[in-house]
Amino acid sequence: MVVIILEKVPASLRGELTRWLIEPHTGVFVGHVSAMVRERLWMKCCSKLKGGGALIVWSTNNEQRFKMDMFGTTKRHIVDFEGLQLIRVPINTS
């Protein structure tokens, strides 16, 4: 299982991802693809963001049963806490 979430990206990138994954909500893509296809889709996302941001989550054999990666401009960040991947949301100080 793979989930890709895109923020502020060109519509053409979203269109390309719909060839491989379904888009149940704007910017959210879900599907079941091989590791090679997942990596190639992620490389395509990273190369065509144009100022946006992307998050990928995929199933794997670890404690959490999934891994995450982020690229581009996002408000949240992945933090490794003793081997667990957690999402850090910065406190808005303004």
C-alpha cells in the first residue's frame, strides 16, 4: 500500500499520478504498486513539485508497519524518535 499527499503542485503532476493510483480526495493518492513503481513515482513527484510539497507513506516490515518521506515545502516535518517516525507540527508563534 502506498499513499502520496501533494500540496500546491501543478495539475499535470496530479494527472500523471492518476495513471497508477486513485485520487479519493484532492491531492491524496492511494494504491498498491511495486517498490520500483513507488520509487519512480516518488522521483517524478520530487522533480515536478515547483514549490509545493509532498509526503509519501508506504507499507514495510518494521515496528510501525510503514515508512514516511517528505520533500519540498511543507508545514510539518518527520522526526525520528528512537526508531519511530513521528510528525512534528511547529507551533505558530505569530
